[in-house]
Amino acid sequence: MKRSYNVAVVGATGAVGTEMIRVLEEREFPVAELRPLASARSAGTEVRFRGDEVRVQELTDQSFEGIDIALFSAGGSVSARFAPAAAAAGAVVVDNTSHFRMEPDVPLVVPEVNPHAIAGYKARGIIANPNCSTIQMVVALKPLHDRARIRRVVVSTYQAVSGTGKRAIEELERQSRELLNFREPTRQVYPHQIAFNCLPHIDVFLPNGYTKEEMKMVNETRKIFEDDSVRVTATTVRVPVFYGHSEAVNVEFEKRITAQEARELLEAAPGVVVVDDPAENLYPLAVDAAGKDPVYVGRIREDESVENGLNLWVVADNVRKGAALNAVQIAEILIREYL
Ligand code: 25A
Ligand code: L14
């Protein structure tokens, strides 16, 4: 471990990149030089880091000279094009897009679940950060899987617009204003009105009728658990919420597990906070999770329609634990154990 590291953030002006820089500062990551990178559109603007204004540079193949760690969140095509260049320049890439996640020689890591997989970064110099909806679900399921072995998961999500980025945050705000002023809502990002609506459509549709977001939850969960026997089916829904994804998760286990056992396991689990007191109207809420680090779990109850089943309600800040925080946690393990 060196004393400090040169860190590049690719997509530094986006919803996730901005949060990455904030999390690096908050957690006192040992940054020697911070190099914010974005498209030509944003080059020359400034980001704040530890009280200084740092100039954003245009991303090019030469951007990674002297960089130890490169955090990418500028979309899959930018990662496809530039992550190999960053790795070739000697940086370890932590990539937040879906581009490399399912490649067998790229580790897909959630620090609370499979930190050991980070060792695999040596093959390509790239570590993939999972999808936001997958991350919060596996953090909650891991202690239950270790105890009772999951057979099948049926999950429905209620996902915030911030997952799509800044322009989508602006779209929900704009449409809300338009509708409250009796004007026609204008559309730029989503195919339908998102204000006061729910869209059963996240990312693109695939030939099997599922969306790509739904299939990410299926395939990434198996890869992170290193267990292809876990069956997952998902319906992912966009809701008019700015920050924080919520998930209704139904789980069937091989062994019996009571709601009380699950509650105790989750209370002891890293990265999890149990909020489960229905008598006091207490359960996890997106508005409470926004800006926070933990994965919140509540509404823990036995599924009376099957032998060994539980229902859970799982909420986390999709831009923090779902993206920026998870990536910085991976970088923390990297420098502690490998660099
Ligand atoms: O491909 P994926 O994996 O599906 O990811 C798609 C997008 O999802 C977000 C992220 O958007 C990503 O671009 N994302 C990915 N993973 C996520 C996760 N786990 C996730 N969101 C949440 N959770 P974003 O808005 O957060 O970040 C965009 C950043 O990427 C920069 N960028 C884009 N193309 C680039 C590039 N950087 C370098 N080279 C390129 N070719 C993007 O550039 C931003 O930093 P920018 O800094 O130039 O953006 C400046 C301003 O312009 C706005 N804007 C962005 N795109 C457009 C636009 N305005 C008009 N038209 C556009 N097409 C931005 O809002 C910003 O303010
Ligand atoms: O990381 O909410 O694969 O629109 C791409 C779509 C993140 C969320 C990913 C969204 C996602 C995103």
C-alpha cells in the first residue's frame, strides 16, 4: 500500500461521477491527484474536491498517464472504448456500466458479499460494479442465503429516475412543474410521461420479452453469489422518485427460516439496517435512504403460500450504494490488499 493514489473519475460531471467525488472526499480516500474526466461538452468546467476547484479535462486515450485507479461512469460505450486504454496505462479500472459485468475474466463485486473476487482484477485490470438494483438486493439476501440457501427470488422494483442520470432528474422535475401548471408534459429521456406515472420499462427490451435491467438482476445475482442454481425473476419499474430504489423481494429457501431469524441475521449483517416496526408505521422509505450509505430492510414476514418463504422490502440510495459508494468501497479494498 502506497501513501496515496492518483484517481481519475470518468463521467465526473454526471449524476454518479459527482457522487463518486463526494464519496472519495467524505471517506478520506488517500487521493494524491484527482483527475475529473468528461466529454468535450464539460471540459473546462470545475468540480469541487476538498475545498479546491479542479478543472475537468476531456477524456482521451492519453488521460490515464500516472493514474493508479480509474472510476468509470459515463455509459457503456465510453467504457468499452476507454477502459482498456486506462488498464493498458497501468490503472485499475472500477467500471460502473454494464459493459464488462458478465465477462468471465472481469470480477463483479459487492464488498459485503464477494470481496475475495477482487483478486481477479489482475486478468484485465478491470473490476465491474454491479447494477444498482442488484447491489442492494444481494446485500440483503447474502446472510439469508448463507443460512438457508435460496432456491428462487421473485423481485419487483420501484426505481428512481437518478439511475438514468442528470437529464432524467431534470425531466421528472420539469414534467411535474408542467403538469401542476396544466401544461402538456414534454418528453426527452423516457418514452412516456414519468411524472405521476409508473413505467414497466428500464433499459432496453430483449427478445425474451424482459428488459435488460431485469436480466441484469437475474445474471448478476448468480455471478456475485457464485451460484447458478439460484433462480431469479424480475419486473423492474420506473417510478417518479428522485433518489432511492425500493424492491419487493419474495424469496423461497431450501431450509426453513423464520421471520424472526431473518431479522436477527439482517441486524448483524454488514451494510444492512433493519427498519421494521409496523406498529409504529416504521418501514424503509426512499426519501429516508436518499443520501445515506446502508441498505435498509423491513416488512420482513413469512410467505404463508409456500413451505420456506419470506417477503422483504429493500431500499437504498441507488446513486450511493447502488453506484458511487460501492465503487469507492471496492477501491478501498484494492489499495488495502492489492496495490
Ligand atoms: O451505458 P449504461 O451503463 O447503461 O449507462 C448509461 C448512463 O447511465 C448513468 C450514466 O449517466 C451513464 O451515462 N449510469 C451508469 N451507471 C449508473 C448507475 N449504476 C448510472 N446511473 C446511476 N447508477 P450520468 O448522467 O450519471 O453520467 C453521464 C456522465 O458521463 C459523461 N459522458 C457521456 N459521454 C461521454 C462522457 N464523458 C466522456 N466522453 C463521452 N463521450 C457525461 O458527460 C457525464 O459526465 P458530460 O460531462 O459532457 O455531460 C455534461 C452535461 O451534459 C448533460 N448531458 C449528458 N448527455 C447529454 C447531455 N445533454 C444533452 N444531450 C446529451 N446527450 C449531462 O447532464 C451533464 O450535465
Ligand atoms: O448500471 O436506471 O446497468 O436507467 C443502467 C440503467 C443503471 C440504472 C446499469 C437506469 C443501469 C439505469
